[in-house]
Amino acid sequence: MTRAETKERNRRALLDAAFRLVSRDGYRARLDEIAESAGLTTGAVYSLFGSKNGLVVALVADRLEVDYEEVERAIPAEADLLEAVDAFARHHRRGCDAPDARVALSLQLVLLDMALRDPELGSRLASSVQEQEARLAAMFTGRSHEGIVVTSERARRLATALRALVTGLGQGVMLGLAEGADERYFADAARALASSTSLIEHGATAPDEEGT
């Protein structure tokens, strides 16, 4: 293996180990145990990620990267805004039935706890989430909705609201608090949110105007 291949292999092993142990132990997850589970030393963690917090932030970015790549494939390029929102919501509802859905939920809750305990980590996690969320906003920008074109600023606001919606509904499904919340339920809720005048009315342009 080349040096670059070895580095990527080690990086992947540490991220996978961190996912397992952080999901299980939360803030109590020990760096030495993560490294040992990956077949490496703590020196490799510091070399690749700088710190335990750096590893946790990279873990979140890694998980979000995969999720948003799947979202990009799920949303047709030619879809209007509501069709795109519908596809996004249905994709997340299907994710609730994935084999690792409960582990992913555990990681969400653990990361929230860790962020509240460590403001520095919380700030870094928020930045990581916002960076990936910008990709979702880009997917909505320029799409048509009832004869208007959604601008980048309103697409950003919509992306934030939709992420909160599907996250909350997804947690409800897995915790047994959202009985009957199937794909159509998710899609209808997301479409209603996307049609909200506070998100669209003052943040869209006519099709012949340039969006911001």
C-alpha cells in the first residue's frame, strides 16, 4: 500500500471504531479504546484528527457526507421545489427502517449530550452540520414554486427547517411516538413546511429575475 492508502485505511478504521464506541459510550468513550478497536495507537488519532474532539467532528462529517450524497441521488434534477422536498422527506422516512437506524439515533442523542457538556465541541459540531446543510440548500436553490424561483437565502432557511422536521419525526418513529408516520406523512409535512409563506413568499423571485 502507498502512504496515502495506508493513511486513508487508518482514517477509515478510526472513524468506524469511533462510530461503534461513541454510539455506545458517549462522552465516556476512551480514546485509547477507540484506537485499540481500530488496531492503532492514540498517536494515530492525534496525527490524523488532532484530538478526540477532532475525531468526533470528523465522524459527524463522515456520516453526513454519506447521507447528503444519498439525498442528492434521491432528488431529481428537474423536480420543482415541492417534488424535491417530497423526495427528501421520503428518503429520510425510509432511513428510519434501515438496519442501523437505531444505532444512528443513539449517536444523535449521544452527540447532543457531548455538545452540551463541551461548548468547544458543540461549536465545531454545529459548524460541521451547517456546512453539510448548505448542500441541501443548494439542492433547493433555483427550483420553481408556483411560478417563482426560490433564492439561495430562502433555500437555506428551508433546509434548516426541513432538517429539524425530519430529524424530529424520525426520532418519533423510532421511539414509538409517531404512530402512522409513513412516507406520505413525512412528505405531506415537508410539503406544508415548504409552502409556508414565511419561507417562500418574501424569498423568491420571478423566473426571469436572478436569484440571490
